[in-house]
Amino acid sequence: MLGAIAALAAPVSVHAQSADLVLCDRLAADPSDPDKPADVRGVSEVAAADIATALKYCAVAGKSQRRAMYQLGRAYAANRQMTEALAAWRKAADKGSSSAMVELGVAYGTGNGVAQDDAQARKLFERAAEAGNPRGVSNLAALGGGGAPADPARSRELLGRAAETNAEAQYQLGIMLSEGSGGERDDVKARAMFEKAAAQNHPAALERMGAFAAEGRGGPKDSSAAKSYYERAAALGDEDAKKALEKLRCPYVIKDKRGGVVSTLCF
């Protein structure tokens, strides 16, 4: 009898834990976290109204899931509890969360909640970059190494690995390819990276796809597709896309003799 009761109780416990993780993901998941499942959208930051709930459910889910522990840190940071946030990120980083490594690196690099330590920041970014985290790669490139210039070729190589599965890495690699940073410029490959990230509703990648379609870079020129990409990016809050849409709506600028804008003609 006791065995039967235990067997019945076990699924309830698993279900409860799963519900905690689902709620934690819904309120505090990071869109750029490589640990985030593809079907979880994520939020750019934890909303003030959701902080208390996120803290509650992420604390429970974080006991067994490293991404939930990382998200607990995000909730604490949103509540300006940096001591608690850093503690959560350390626990998540110890379990292998590359996003937590990045946040700790940012804290050490800026002196937010800890004494500023560029060497420690660099170590954390390197760990995250080696794990394929795109933010780790870009932050490491920005920081450079020991006073030496950043190595864009190395950054491009690391992003190439992460781009196999991560939309942010696809976008960042697309930027490097489009600018010729760390290797030859390749608009065709850049457009392919932006297209992959755009298919996952990455706002900046959608904006870039709009620009590439409008200019015919790396593929066919298509004004209708460009507008569609811009509209999708703008709906997700991308400011550059909003400006591009306004320019499409008002393409003609009337200037005075000194080159000052007098008016625009809109459709």
C-alpha cells in the first residue's frame, strides 16, 4: 500500500517542479541565454510587477535547474538586490551557466556590487565564450586581453560555433560578416545569418534583414519584404526599424539653401 501511495505521489512532485520552472521561464528567462528552450520567448528584463512572483518560483526551480538559478539572479537584479543576484549567478555559473558567467563578468568589469577587477571579468568572459555564449564572445572582444587589442578573428570563430543553435550568435556573426571584421566580408553569408536569427524573431536581425532586402545586399532587392521585416522588428521595439519605416513612409526630404530640412513628403 505504501509503495502504491509513493508511486502516485511522485508524478505530482515532478509536475509541481515543472510548473515552477514554467512560471520562472515565463517571467524571467533571458532571450539570449543558450540554456533557454526554443519555445520560451524570454523577456529583456524582469517587469517590476513580476519580480515577487519570479523570485518565488525561480528560487524553487533553481534548486534543480541552472537556468532557473540564473533567472533568479535576474529577478534579484531587477529588484536592485545585487548581493543576492551575484550569489545566485555564482551558483548558476558553478553549474555551468554561461549566461551567469557573463553577468558576473559584467559586474566585475563595471564594479557593480563587487570591487572592479578586469582580470576576473576577462576570465569569466573567456569561460562563457569557450562555452559558446555570444555575449561572452562580444564582451571578451570589447574588453581585449591584457591591454592587447581584441582578436576579431577569434571572436568570429567562437561565434561560428555558437551560431549553430543560438539566434544572438547568428546575429552577431552576421554583423561581423557584413563588416568584414575578423575575416573577409561576405554579404551572402551575413544575410543567411540574419535570416536564421530573424526566423526566431530576433529584433535586430529582423531590422538587418529589412536593410539587406531594401538595398539588395547579399540577395535580391525586395521593398515589400524589407517593409515586412521592419514592421516585425518595430513591433518588438527595435528603434532603428521604426526609423526605417518612417523613412519609407516619408522618403522625400525638402531642404533649404543651407541644407536644413524644411519638410518631408509622406505617403
